[in-house]
Amino acid sequence: MLLATIESLDNEGRGVAHVDGKTIFIEGALPDEVVEYASYRRKRNFEQAETVRVVRASSQRVTPPCPHYGVCGGCSMQHMNLFAQTAAKQRVLEDALWHIGRVRSEQLLPAIRGEGWGYRHRARLSARSVAKKGGTLIGFREKHSSFVAVMDSCPVLPARVSALIPVLKNLFGRLSIPERLPQIEVSVGGEQIVLVLRHLAPLTAADEELLRDFSELHDVVWYLQAKGPDSVTLLHPKGAPPLAYALPDFGLEMIFRPIDFTQINHGVNCMLVRRAMSLLAPVAGERIGDLFCGLGNFTLPIAVSGARVLGIEGSAQLVQRARENAAHNGLSERCEFAVANLFEASPESLMAWGHLDKLLIDPPRDGAMAVINALPAEGGPQRIVYVSCSPATLARDAGLLVHEKGYALRSVGIASMFPHTSHVESIALFEK
């Protein structure tokens, strides 16, 4: 029997212990616990393991409510209460800022929290036809595996979406090519549920009729995707309204296509936008840059303040969507947009954008190092709000801003966008 006392959590939410001079990363274990573990990967300096039995439990431990916990790879931290999850993520962010960027924030912002369940408004559900497991499987992948977990519900999905899993499995069993249907993209906007069916072979007329019947019975909208993203087309019902989410603090309605990038947690996104605008403090007369602007999630709230805003994004499709959203909300006169590869930003490209009083940066996981390096050491935007989905790249870029570009890190905090996972979303304010 292998026992370990857990000292801390790592960035992936695993318990960290040291046994005979070797570091052991143990899934399902919490700080201060004593657990029995079994290793599934051994290296010279470390091992990766799973908890077999909790000998002494932490006060932070809860019973995971999902019957698929431990098999499904979607939620690795359900055994930890939500408040403890938030505190652990805040520590991950602080540790990254210091150990990677050698910076500390003057202020820690209160964590942004939302609902722990039913929050996931976007999801990619895998589908597999597996006769020995009863037919078609639909859900998320198993932990450490490419297999699809056997599941009939998912509590992080909205209840109406979760309830569709067993009936979708039944539907797939009636279609002519279940083995050629690898996934369903789920998008929820308001009360509307959109399902995008990826198919690797043509559907028959009978298949399409079954999908239409399903749409009518379960009040969902079907799109089909035969090839890449540009092949997504509406199947039923014809004339279905576009997907949209609201930013009620700013009186905005944001329209998007089913496979556009949007935040999966609409409630936390509303709070994150509110926090970003509070930190950025845009006012009429300013010209503000919104880099990696997407479909305008932050651009339009900036424009509502009366400021003029330049949104820049690498995807021409998302820039077009941002322009459409600006027009839809009556903000076109205050918004301008451009398509540019921000990972190749240079001092010359920044100068070409014209003077910017402030910046909001919301990059993908790779961060915004090229943009930061292109900023002038003297002058430049007086205030930068940086929204991040990676503590490591935020910390790297924070180090550049503080040590090379003359900014101070005024405040930082996390947003619990993905409860029960180790993913950390954060927001930081830098000022000259």
C-alpha cells in the first residue's frame, strides 16, 4: 500500500506529495490529506498517480455529484468545494506572476464567481458507435483516453442540453451512418439550443427527416457541417433566429454563429466585462484599442461609454461579426475594426493604428508577447487591462510590461469561468 501526505496543489489541480525524494502528482487528492495512491506513469524524478483511497480527508473535500466523475475527463476538481477551488486558482495566478514574471500585484481583486452547475453554454460532444457498449456513445472523452465516456447526463451543461444526451444517442442509432458522425457542437444563446452535426459522409433524405422531427420534438435548431467551419449550414427550422447573448449592464445584444468563439459561461462573462470596464474606465473623448477583439465582447461596452474604439482581430470572420454587432447595437460610429495578425505585431504596426489612450488585451493561451514587445518604452497607452486564459503567459507578459515597458501592476484577480476544472481565467490592470 502506497501512502502519501499531500502538501499542495499543482497548476492542473493535482495533489503534490514527496515520497522517498520523488515528486508524486496525485489526481483526486487535496492539501493536508493522507491518501493511498496508484501510479500510472513513472519517470526518474516524478510520478503521476491516482487516488485509490482517502485515509485522512480534507475539510475542503466534497462528494462529487456527477455520477461520471473519475471516468469522464471533463471535470477534475469536483471533489473540492467551490470556494476552495477559487482560492486554489488565485494561488496559481499569484505563484505564476512571481515565479515567471517576478512581479507582485499591489491589490488582489475579489474573485468573480458564478453558478457551479449548468454553466457551460458551449460544448463539443464526441460521438462513437460502439456495439459492445450498447450502441452510440455521446459525451466527453474519458480521462487519459480517446474513448468516449458512457454517460446519460452532464451537470455542467444546462439542464435542457444534459437531458438531450440519451435521446441523441437513440437518434444516432436510427441514422444511416452513425459511425461517420464524430461530434456535435452545442451552442446556447438565451433560450435557443443549436446543435451542429459534423458528418463525414452524406446524409440521406431519411436522415435529414429524422433530424427535422427531432428538432420539432425537442425544440432545438440543427446545423450541418460536412467539412470545415465554412461548410456549416442551417438545416431546420428554416428562418431560425440567430444565436445571441446579452450584456445587460450595457444594454447590448451580441449575435454569433454556432461555431464562433464565445465565452462558454455567459453569467461569468457578464461579470468579467463589468470588471473590465470598471478597471479600464473608458470615457468620451478617448480612443481605446481592443486587441484580440473577437466579435466585440469588450469592444462594444467600451463604445457604450462614449469612447472611440479600435477592435483588432486575426479572424476576418470574427471581425465581420464584430462590425455586424456594432451596427446591430447602433454603435458603428464609435467603432472601427481591422484584421491583423497580432502575433506578428511590430512597433511600426502599432504606430499605424494611431494614438491609443488605453488598451484592452484579451489574447488566446499564447498570450500577447509580440504586442507587449512592440509597445514603446516611453509614452504609449497609459492604462492596459489584460484579460487572460493562461496564468503562465499573463505572468510572462506582466514581467515585460513591468520590467521593460514602465508599467505597474495595480490589481489582478481571477474569474471562475470553468468551475470544477483547473482552468484559470484572470484579469489584470497595468498603469504607467
